[in-house]
Amino acid sequence: MSPMADAYEQLLDATIQHLEDLKSRDVRHVAVSSETLRALSQPVSAPLPKPASPPVANPPIPSAIRHPPPAISAPAAEQPTLLALPGETVPASAPLDPQAKAAAFAALRQRALACVKCAHLASSRKNVAFGIGSIDAQLMFVGEAPGADEDEQGEPFVGKAGQLLTKIIQATGLKRADVYIANILKCRPDTPGQSAGNRKPTSDEMATCIPYLHEQIDLIRPKVIIALGATAVEGLLGKTLGITKLRGTWKTYRGTPLMPTYHPAYLLRNQAMSEKRKVWEDMLAVMEKLEMPISEKQRNYFLKG
């Protein structure tokens, strides 16, 4: 098979995988722009005839391979969630206009609020903690799952760990409203027989819920994602070496730079200055990646006097 034909096969496989991913998210219709329809309606040129004599060392490549049919793509206003396959960069050539983006996000939120895919979680939850913040944020935080406070209020990171996260955000010079905060799971993991406490989400629960996070990332298009804690890292990157070894090292998730760091709850349990400094060093790296101004005072936070 020629290199061009092989590339066409790869493009076809990627398109099929994309459509299968959409199907798994319960998407049943794909919007097609009028430009794409016009392009698809054009007849494909017939292959150039082979000359009878003399033979050509390199036969001409049929135009169908030279110029494969354009992939079906959704216009931003009609189907804005068709932006990327898992692990791939969101196409920079298809930005959404603000109105379409807001409408798409509102529709996604409504789907998440009505979700009952995990029947045991849907029956035990009080509220779905979909996410909070700016849908135009350059920085996105991803945690594990809602706790009791988050389940009560329907918003991620509102308990003690959330209050500490807010302080960390403010220390960078940003406000909580400037970033976007979400979790791997939108529902609190049930704790049957327990009156208090939390449990780690199962792998099946994370796999079932993470398509909502995929769509949030595809719509927001953050420049940096921060994964808070070991479970968030596991949900995003799969089984890893552990948060202790991964924190402070840049990774990539769906084409976006990702910084793993400790969960704020860890800092509530271990308030050693050295641990606070580790998280702050991770935040400094994020600020540099975002080209944010960093003062000398900020650089010296949590250093021993």
C-alpha cells in the first residue's frame, strides 16, 4: 500500500473511532455544514488512464487517494462537542462563538444533571456537582469526586479542601471565578452503612462518568489542567507511578499540558511547610506556563525564613 493510501486508511480509522466515541456518549446525530455537503456532493475525478506504452515507473495516484473526501465535521453552532478524540489536541481551527459555547455547555450540564448511568450513585446523591467557574478559563482544576459538602450544595470543592483550593488560586493572583473546577465523578460515591466519610471512586465509575469531563475540556479548551491528587491523576492518565513521584512533572491530557499535584485535603492532613512548598512550586510552574506575572514575594512563599 502506498504511503498516501496508508494515510487515508488512518484518517478513515480515526473518523470511525471518533464516531464510536460519540455513540458511547449517547450522541445520535451529527450536524454537517452546508460547505461539507457541497464538497461531498462533487463527483470524484476518475483515475488517470494508464498509458499503453511506454510503461510509467510510478503510476499516477488516483485523485480519490490524492484528495480523500473531507471528514465530516460539525459546525460550532450545531454540534460543538465534536472537537477531539481522547488524547488528541482540540482543533484550533474550529473555535465556538460565545453564544454557541454557552448553549453547548448548558446542554451538557442538563445531561449530566439528569444522568442515571450509575444507578447506585444516582439513587444516593442529593445533587450533581457538575462544575463551576469560567467556561473561558485558561486554567482548569480536576479533582476526584464530590464529598458530603459538595453533594449538599451541588458544587465541587466547597468544603474545607475547597476553601484551601480557593486560597491557593487567590495566591496566584486569580479568583475562583477565573478558573474552572470539576471532578472525575459528578456524583458523590455512595457510602452505604456509613454516616460520614468518603470512598474512592471505582474504575468503572470513573470510566462511566469521564465522558462528561471530556466534553467540558473540549468546550473550555484550557491552556493548562491541574490534576488534584492521586485519584484524579489515575482517572485522567490511568495507572501511574503515584502522585508523590508524578507531582511537579508535566504530562499531557487530550493535547493539553497537565500538572499533577497534591490534593488540598492532603495539605489539611499534613501541614508541613515543605509539603505546602511542593504544591506552591507546582503552581509556580503553572503560572510560568500561562505566562502569568510572578512577584518575588510569590516566589518566596513557604520557604524557610
